[in-house]
Amino acid sequence: MVVTLHDLWGVCYRGTKLRDDGSICGNTEECGTHCSASIHPHDLAHSVPMRLRRDYIVWCLGHASALVSPSASLADAYVQAGAAQRDRTFVISNGIDLRPFRELKRVPSSTIRFLCVAYMGEHKGIPDLIEAAKRLSDDASLKGRWSLTIAGDGHLLGDIQRQIADWGLDKTVQCLGRVPRDRIIELMSASDVIVLPSRWPENEPVSLLEAMAAGMAQLATDVGGIGALIEQGKTGTLVPPWAPDRLAEAMRAYIDAPERARQEGERNVARREGYAEEAAVARLLDVYEDVLADPRSLPSEPMVLCAGGAPSREIVDAVQSLHQTEDEVGAGRRVRLLWHDWLPADAWADAAAFWNWSEDIEFAAALQAIRWGLPIIVSAECKSLSVVGQMFGGVRAVESGADVRDLLASVAVDPAALPRAWNPRGAADMLATIAPQASFHIPCPDIWP
């Protein structure tokens, strides 16, 4: 199995690594403490700690023999988050279809024409671009020497169009909304500089690749994989994100030296063949051959299957801070917390333990765990499972969030840290005697008589 990573969704539930204050997250372990403590899956009646989402994705990616990332920046993000291994992650550009660009005729102009092709949203830095345009518009010496065209749809589209009108930019700035791809290529042929003022760590923006192929200069923020696509001062210009003043300065530099955009565009044309789809396909075939010759998967980490009713605030806090204890006692080793119903039945054989985190017992899951002979972790208030443990072993009752955090961290260090029941069959039989009838229900399809 080969998986291609296209964005940050696997390590950030927002997909952007942007926190509420707009800063870029530097530690994906802090999702639950800085952004959202819990997530509510559509198939559950209650929320679960955010870590379960991340751990499940890591578990899934762990079954891949190789991961492909279009940018080194994205690959680094997955490796640093523990979701990928460096030696099994390959950086290969998505590539672009160069056919529409090889015969493209550029449309000359006496002015510098800027073009932005992006989703109309804050993470793309569109507000920064409009502010930069306002700064240029306020400079009377630049009047009639530049223009800006913005193409793309998104939730800010109406606001941006109104702001352009309110600020009196409508004679210089056009905001077209959504346009078809062939129209985008036409716009590129009649533009000099592509502008992408993103605030979030982009992977490999298509607009920058296609602008390169169209012979445009590139002006973008130095975040994520963007820097790998632009040779500063040779094929384009990199500026910091969240800096409309610096963006305006860079745009003005092109207006003051129009020849520079033409020269950078020509250098981009000279290097575009390296990003052709054919080159990407050839490299992908090499990866497939490597996987076929050595179909190793990523090393597995100990799993703890979770079940129960809505977790208490104490349990959620314990899960979100678990990585700190893991770093203290296990030098960074992780245990993966997975909701029991998200895994196929045969995956239970690889689990290190089962954790029923609430007073309410999820009997069907608990019975399955006992029959697999898994160690059981329960709240001290969960009397029935505690009694089963007293009689047959294999059940560890915990008094507090700190206790469960220490226990889980010990499993990260040693997956066999918890003792198993000495008589799993007897334990299952005893639990079955107190289980409600619904625990034994077999769902019947409507087609059954």
C-alpha cells in the first residue's frame, strides 16, 4: 500500500496547523490543549478526546509500505508528528500537465499585472493582499502602472468584493470569483506575477506550479512547501506571512522594475520540465517497484482500545496531557489510543489493553476484550468489572486521571506491562451473567424474514 499525503489533515483536524490566534502550530501533541479538547465522530453518541483522532490516523498510516509527499515540508510535518518514518517517506512533486502551457503565447503589457488564484479565505492571506493593494493604491506615483486580478471562490468572496469597492480599489483590482481552469490559463498568459500570500503551511500550491509553467514570476509567503518552489531573486520573491507591508514592498519592486518579472518568468519556463507529470509518474513507478521488492510497513506501536460512555473532564484532561508523561518516562514512546469500534476484529489481537473509561460498561466491547485475553483498565467506580478482576485477574482499577495517565505511559514503554486474566473464559462468563440483553443482540438486515 502506497499513500500520498496531500495536506496537513492527517496531523491537524483543521488541516491548516493554524491556531485560533493565527499562529502556526509547532507541536501537534497540543491539539487538545490549544484548539479543541474533543471531537464528535458522526457514528458516536458522545465526544471523544482529540488524541483518538490523531492516533487512529497514525495507526492507519502505519499499514502503508510507503508514503509519498509532494513537498519536503509536508513530509517533515508527518515525521515530526510521529505519523511517518523518514526512510519510508518519499518526496515527489504532484507534477503538472504542461500541454496547455508549451504553446502558450504571452500577452505583453506596459503595466505590471498581478494575479492571485486561491480560495477566498483567511488562511490564504487574502485580507493581507487587499491591504497591500490599498497601500499601492494610496501611492499616487504608481497610478496606472499596475493591476491585480483575484480569481477564486470562498466564504470571504462577498466581503472582499465589498471591501474593494469601499476602498475605491475597483479600478485597479478585480475579484472575479470562481472561474474555469481554461480561463485561469488565459489569465496567466496575460499576467506577469503570481501572488500567493498564504498564512498557513502550504504543501505544493498548484497555482505556483502552473504560473511557473506559464512563464510568470512568483511572489509568495515563505511558509510550508512554498519556499521549495521559488528561487529567491531568480524565479520569484519570498516574503513573511501576515505582513501586508512587506507584500506591498515586494509588489512595488516589480512595478518599479518591470523587466525583472519578465526575466524571472523566463527562468521559470526553463525549469518547468522538471515538474512535468511524466517526471512525477516515473518517480512514482520507482517507489512502487521499491515497495514490491521490500513491502515493509511502519513499525507498530502499542494500542489501547477505548470504550465507555461520555468521558469525564478529568479523563479528557488526562488523555490530552498524556504525551507529557510519555516524554518523561518513556523518552517519547507513544501508546496509541483507539476507539474500539473503528478497528476490524482481527486488529484486537494486536492490542496491548482495553480501557473502559467511564462508570458505564460497554458490555459487548468488554466481553470481546476479555475473550481476546486483553488486560482491562477501568475506573474504580466501575464495580462490576472490578469484581471480575478480583476473581479472575487481568483488571486494573484506577482512582484518578493521574493514575490512568501513568498507567498508559507505562504501556507505551512496555506493551506487556499489564497482567492478563489467568482465566479469560471464566471472566467472560461471569461478566456475561450481569450483561444486559442488548449486549447479545445480533443486528438483522431488513432482507431477513
